[in-house]
Amino acid sequence: MSEKDQTGPGETGEDLREETAEAAPELAEHDTANARVAELEKKLEEANAATLYAQAEMQNIRRRAEKEAKDARAYAVTQFARDVLSVADNLSRALGAIPGDLREDDKMKGLVTGLEATGREFETVFTRHGIAKITAMGEQLDPNRHQAMMEVPSEEAEPGTIVQEIQTGYMINDRLLRPALVGVAKKPE
């Protein structure tokens, strides 16, 4: 095929070479523009991915902060509650130590009634703040809620059953505030 066959009507190979030479800078500019567009699209994808990652990270931080704030509200009084438990224990021991004849004495009746009312108020306040006594007597030893202080020989109770409560345990919401100090049954020797 000759140059004449490859050209259109009235064009020569020389004309095509001239057109191609004139179009070469435009083609090079077009190729550069395409490369730049591809580069910018890649950067845009990277920026979008980084934005999505940052949004996910912010959402995780927000959730963590909400959980920490919720826990802080729920358990902020933990140390104070532990301190107050010893006061409640002493009050309970004092009430338990009052002999029956003093409870009937007219001079002491008001004092005993006041101490009993104070004990009930402690229980009401504890309940209001999510503090509850741990059930121990007759239960199987649960190391998450009970602390065994001694073993007591017993024929009536199964080994591992709590048969004596030395100190009442408490939970604050779903967390252990203070374990119950207990005596656990064992088989007699």
C-alpha cells in the first residue's frame, strides 16, 4: 500500500506528518492531564478512606467516653459506700448487742427505736444507690461474692455450703463492693 492509498482524498503523507507533528504537543498535554487526573483520583480515594477511618475512630472515642461517663456515674460512690458500710456494720452490731430487757426499759426504748430507725434508713439509702446485700447463708461458696474465712465441720450441710456469715457482703449495681466473709461446711473427721 502506498502513501497515497493511506491518505484521504486530497491528502498526502506529508500532510499527515505535519498534522501529527502539530497534534503531538496536544497529545502529550492530554496524556499528562490523564495522568494528573488519575493521580488526583487516587489521592481523593485515599482522602475518603482517611475520612471514613477518622469518623469511625471518633465514633469509637465517643462510645468509650459515654461508657466511661456511665460507669463513673454508676460507681462514683464506691469508695464512700465502702467507708459507710463499716458504720452500718457497727450500728448493726450495737443493735444486736442490746439485751432484751433494755429494749423494754422505758428509758432506753426511745434510744433503741432511734437506732433501729437509723439502721432502716441506711438500708433505704443503700437500695436507692444500687447497693444490695449478698445472700450467703445456705448458698454454695461463690469466690466472686464470698470469701471463705474458715471451714466448719457439719453433718447437716453439703461440703462447700455456707453455714456461717461473719460479715455481710455487698454489691453495688453489678459489681462486688465487699465480699461476704463466711464459714464453709466440710465433712466432719
